[in-house]
Amino acid sequence: MLEQAFEALKTYKWGIDPKGIKPIQDAVVATHGNAVARKELESKLAAALDTDIPRAAKDSICRFLKTIGTAHSVPALAKLLHDAELSHMARHALQTIDTKEAASALVNAIDKAPKKIKIGIISSLGARGKDVPVGALAKIVADKDPEISTAGALALGAIGSEEAVKALAAAKATDANKIAICDAMFQCAENMLNHGKKSEAKAIYSTVLKIGPTKAAKMAADIGVKACA
């Protein structure tokens, strides 16, 4: 039945009964804990993703690889990152795959990506957090496009590490991005507090007070400083 399901992928489109490819979903579940079987299934999915099958089929494969993907799947997924229709699912799979190769694929796709896709990839890097080179995101915060700069700042905030804090503190705050930078720093401060690092959090809130993009931000930062006492 599994082989028939892979054959069904070749013609699978939206609106077609998905029961034809359901054996693949069943195999994703059934192979849990069986490394050999999972590797074989992943290899077949990655190979299928690299063929000329319908969008709906590739979308489904990305969903499957989000669960069982490893470094082996990264090249096939990376090829879809600039695809207007499939980038979303490809980056979500890469966002989840726990390997440095997945993070590198996302970073390497940024420069040549159209603006909308670029912002999505940056967001995925922030959500991923692990294995993400903070320096790459720091450069994005300096981008002249305010939307891209904002995405970079918020990604650093989502990561929330000490390195991310340093990158945000060193970023040049402009009228276009300083609200995003402060929002990101608030995220970092909350992360520090959650880990019992009050002195670090206090330093972040103090930095926000200096930037002070809005009255509300200053008030929130002041409250944060007091909470760290």
C-alpha cells in the first residue's frame, strides 16, 4: 500500500480524496522508534519532493518531513525556499528539523529571496532559535527596508539569548525600527527573568529606557527595572 501511495503522489492535487496518500501518513506514525524504517521513508519522500509532482503533493511531503526530516531532507527542502507557492511549507519543515544543516539552509536562502519570502525565512529562524547564527540576523536589523529590519529584530527577540541581546543593543535604532528593537529586547528580558537572571534583565530594561521609542515602552521598561530589584 505504501508504494501505491507514492504512486498516488504523482497525480495528487487539491480536491482529490487524500486517502490515496494516507498510507504515507500512517507510515510516519508507524516508524516512530524505528530508525532504519524512518530513514528509508524519509529518503523516498525527499526523492519524491525533488521530482515534478503537483504542488499539493509537495505540500504534503513537506508536512511529513516536518515530522521525520533530518539532514538528508534539507537539500530537497532548500530548493523550495524561493518558490512562491511552496516556500511557506518548506521553511516550516526546516524550522523544525533538528540539524545545523537546516538552519544553514534557511540562512543561505535569505539574500536572494523576494521580500515577502525573506521576511518569512527570517521569522522561521527566530522561531527555530537553535543553531541560528546571530550575526546573520544582526546584519538584517541594519537593513534599509524597515519591514526587513523589523523582522530581523523580532527574530533576535524570539531567540532571546545573551548573544541576541548584545546584537540588539549594538543595533542602530532608527525611527523605523526602534520600536521593534525595543519589543525584541522586552522578549529577551522576559527570557532572562524566566531563567532567574535578574541582573541581565535589568540591564536590558535599562537599555530600552535609553532608546525610549514611546511613552508606553518607557513605562514598561521602568516597571521591568523595578521588578528586577
